[in-house]
Amino acid sequence: MTVTVLSAAHAGLATALLCEAFAEYPVMRYVLGSAGDYGKRLQTLIGFFVTARVLREDLILGVFDSSQLAGIALVTLPGDREAPASLAQRREAVWQDLGPAERRRYEAFGAAAAQFVVPVPHHHLNMIGVRPARVGTGYARILLDYVHQLAANDAQSAGVSLSTETAANLSLYEHFGYQRLGSAKVSPELETWAFYRPSPGARL
């Protein structure tokens, strides 16, 4: 099983897999609420996350099981880069579609997560997801190892950051060498935990 850097042509496949993997994820349920067609709205939100990586020229990483996409990771590259105007336009279109209440909830989540911004250039793992039928078969580890190696080989990067909103993931990320930076309550039903894994020899 090898990791492939996917192109914009794979955005639809990446979105579909992440919708499967994150259908019941706490952030998605919190932001989107219970109104309307949840599946369609989830596709709109996750489709934006994937499109953002394409427009910013970040990374969409995939791992395949035979010819089927089995796992995806969305990664923000290190360094301050100006976002294209098309990204802001796409963002506005998404929130017009999803609604102002959903936008407020998403911004509340973003504000909570922003308390733990890592102050050095690094890779950020935005999302990592495995097709539900393939969970537990090693695909997530392959993607994580690949991102860790990317950071270690990049002189511009001091490590990898990520967040999780599932308590069951805390010990998993610690097992992979991540240090817990802190946590914040977004709402009574949603908590976010921030993690950072410094590359060998790097410090905050």
C-alpha cells in the first residue's frame, strides 16, 4: 500500500470518501445541525474543505486498496501563503447555501481551535479518513507515517499539528508521538483537543 498525491481530478472521490468517514463526526453534526438534507449538506461542507486544499495548492493524499480509494488525508503545507480570491468566493457561496446559524457554529469551532495555533511553520493535518469498511486495516497509519516523513524531510517544517473531537482518539495520537497542547469546549456537546508532533530535533 503506497500513498499517492492526488490531483484536482480526484476531488470528487476524496469528498465522497470523507463524507463516508465523517458522516457521524461530532464537528459535522454540530455545525450542520439537524435541519434539511444532512447528507447533501455534509457533501457541501466537506467538498469545500477538499476544494480549499486544491485552490491553495496544498496536499490531498490517497491510499488505494487495489483500484478503490481506501483512505484520504488533507494536509496544509507550512508557510504563510496568500489564499486565492476564488477561495473566499467559494467560502461565501458555501455559507449562503448552508445558512448563517451553521456559519456561526463553524466559526465558534474555529475560534476554539485557534487557541492552540503552533507558532512555527509546520504541516497541518486537516482531515484523515478511511472508508468505513477498511477501518482497522492500517490505512490511517500509512497516511500518518507519510505526513510525518514529509514534515521531517522539509526544512521549512518543524512538525505536524492536528486536532480531534473524539475522546477515543486521544491515546491513539499520543501513541503516534503527538503531544497534547490543550483542549477547549466549543459547546456542551463538543470538545476539541489540539496535538502537535515535532519532527526529530525540532522544538516549538
